Amino acid sequence: SAVISQKPSRDICQRGTSLTIQCQVDSQVTMMFWYRQQPGQSLTLIATANQGSEATYESGFVIDKFPISRPNLTFSTLTVSNMSPEDSSIYLCSVLGLAGGTDTQYFGPGTRLTVL
Amino acid sequence: AQKITQTQPGMFVQEKEAVTLDCTYDTSDPSYGLFWYKQPSSGEMIFLIYQGSYDQQNATEGRYSLNFQKARKSANLVISASQLGDSAMYFCAMRVSGGYNKLIFGAGTRLAVHP
């Protein structure tokens, strides 16, 4: 499976500011995904990022709040804009790999964000 | 509506014993995939095992096996010979149809392995 890294691993931010999270993969992948995991909750898909096209956002998530870039097949960024304490979450990126004969999502280590 | 339900918020098991984590799903699509992930306290999500809706046999991967009962729409994870390092959150997920390989996750079960 691909090796996925995220930067930063954690951060503490002030409300009203923005944070950009980077996701780097050691091999080329077609699809990358961004998830949010609020404290004590499950994962929720924010958007799907394909290289060369606009990200596809899930219901409840908008580009102005969570702009995504996908400049090439190994890299993506997610920006959390105009943050509030409700944005405190773990943000995870994932990529598709092959396991058991099917496309499987492999996750990065996550970015723990705390907004004060 | 497509949905994953994990009814056990927490489970505990004695080291070296087997444990079953429950997962039921709801979908009207004939083709779907079911996944289990482990999330230790570090926060990373670790892929464990996959079961396809058309697979005739239950999936196995080392100490992990998936008890797939299609008619009951259940996909329970069985961990044999539990180890202390198995203590973590476990999430069941379903790949939905319609492209994009989107995953829907259940609420998760926290497993504690006691020595």
C-alpha cells in the first residue's frame, strides 16, 4: 500500500484564522479523499479530490470553507478557513489502493486540529 | 438510504480470547463492499479486512475474519486470540455505489483488551 504523510500532525489555532493541511503520497494515485472526524465521532467525507478537476464536495461542506487543491497525482491540500471551535477535529486524507482484489482506501496519519 | 450501524459503543475482552464486533448495514444496491478499519489512540486509520457483496466465502486476514451474513445484512468482525495491542476503536464502513469509491462509516466500537 502507498505511504501517506500529512503535515502538520497537529496544530492549535485561533478562531478566525485558516490552516492548510498537506497530504503527500509516495506513488501516483488517481483519487484522494478528505475526511473529518469530530471528537468522539465517526469519519465524515468532506470531498473527493481528483487531479486536474474541481473537488467534489459532500452535502454540508462548501468550497469557501474547505478549499482543496490537487496540483498533481501525489499531493493535495485541504484548507480549513475562518476557523471556529466547531472545526476542532482530526482531518484525514486517504487514497485508493488495491487490496483483496478491490479498491481500498488507505489513510494518512491524520492532522489533529484544535481551535481556541 | 445507505447506512452502517454499530450498536456496541464499547466492548472488552480478555487477552487471548476471541471477540466479535457487530456491524449491520442497509443498502438497496446489489453490489457493495464492506470494510473494517482499526483506529488506535494515535488517530491513524488502519485497513483490516474487506468483504464484497458477491463473495461466496467469508474474508479472513490473519487473526481477523469477517462473518458475512448477507440475508441478515450483517458483517461482523471476529478477532481471534486478542492481544493488548488490539485495544482501539474499530469502524465498519460500506462502499456505496454511484462512483467515487465513497465510504460510509459506522459510529465505531471501542475495544479494550484486558491482560
